[in-house]
Amino acid sequence: MTPSLLEFRRCYADMNHFKLFNDQYGYWRGDEMIRLAARLSLTHCDAQ
């Protein structure tokens, strides 16, 4: 694949007070939430 055909996306998300979520529900749940946020952004953010 040539460099001109490569796709690049950038997304910024600020998950305010995420430490509170981790402290209340545990780090493994926090990791699940981060993965969910990543999947949602890949699904719903168009490359334009």
C-alpha cells in the first residue's frame, strides 16, 4: 500500500473524573469502559 492510500484518524476524548469510576467499580471495569469508548469512536466517527 502506498503512503498516499494510508488513512489517518485522530480523536480526542476527555474522560473527566475517570479515576473515580475506577475506584468505585475496579480497574477491570475501567478497562472495559475504555475499550467500549474506543469501539464507539471507531463505529461512529466518520473519516472526513
